[in-house]
Amino acid sequence: MINIYQKISTIKKILVYTFFYSLIVSSNVVYASGAYDKGTAAGKGNLEISLTINPFNLISYGQNYGVISYGIYDRVDIVSYYSIHNNGTQSYYYGGFYQFIKNMDFDLATAVGIRKTIGNENDLFFPQLLYNIKLANNYTIGGSIVNVIERKDKLKDRGIAVDITFFKPLTSLKIISPKIIEAYVGIGIFKNSSSNFKKDDIHLQYSLDIIFNFKKT
């Protein structure tokens, strides 16, 4: 019988190959940010900040995007984000996050939250499945599958948003402050809830993720 760890290793390899293949076949996509989250909690007392910057609106479909997660327990976070699109549209999100699986190979979580587009939509994000697959040397592949429901139109289903991101640890950032306990740069792909899995509907995303513990000296 094949060992369970061999199966997990095979799944990891398949996901890595799929990730890089997707980047290759999507080389003509527009650049934008998904920045939902991954399946690992910030940790009790930790503050995680994820930033995506589109300076001077250089990327036509990009966003300036900030996600903040605070760990109220080891596996439970309060999550919020604020984004400004290139066309001036602004939106924010607030919700709760629960990591229900945590082991050496992968983390899985679920979440529920509300996204409000200022002056427009009011959406429910539920259900959500968030994942983070752990590779060697603290590299990970993480992302989410999010169902989006329009609340003002009798809970109309707007579709599913999917993202997958490769995270590289940035150990050099820890020397900036002892309060930085982890830092990553992420680059990946996503599709929003209103699009399909066609090449032209898949966008590139990127982010800088930093986890702080302000009690640490």
C-alpha cells in the first residue's frame, strides 16, 4: 500500500506543476490583484498585513489593496481589507476566519465575511475554503475558493472566485524589526466571481505579506 506521505508528496508536485503551467499559458493576461487569503491563521496575538500596490496606476486593471488579519486565538482570525481600483472604485471586507486543519504538510481553513463596494454592491463571501500547501524551506502554495452571494437581490449567487499563489519567504526582512516574525512575497493567478476559467479571464496577482507580534522585543 502506498504510504500516505507519498500520496501527499505526489499531490504537492502536481499542484506545483499546475501552478507554473498556468502562469505559462496565461502569459498574455492582464495584471490585477485577487488578494483573498491563504489557509494559515496569523496566530494568537499576531497581526498579518498583506499589501498589493499599483503605483501611479501603471497596471490598467490593478488595485491598491491591503488585507489585515489579527489572531484572537491560535486558529481564529478577524480579517478585514480595503481596496482602491484603478477606476476609483473602493471596497472593504470584514469577516471571521477559522483554520480547522494544521499539520506539517498543509493547512485548511474556512471563513465568512461581507464585502461592501462603496455606493454599490453588498456581497456575502460564503462558503470559503482556504488552503496553504507547505513545501521545502518554508515555501508554500496557498489560496482560496470563495463563493460570492449578492445580498441585495435575494441572495443571488454571483459565482466563485479562485486564486492560487506561490509564496517565497523573505527572511531578510526580519532584521528590520524583532517584531517581524514572518514575511513573504507572493505571486500567483486568480479569477473573479464574474468570469470563467478562460485564459483571458485569469489575472496575475502579487503581494507582500508580513506577520508582526508587537509583544516581542
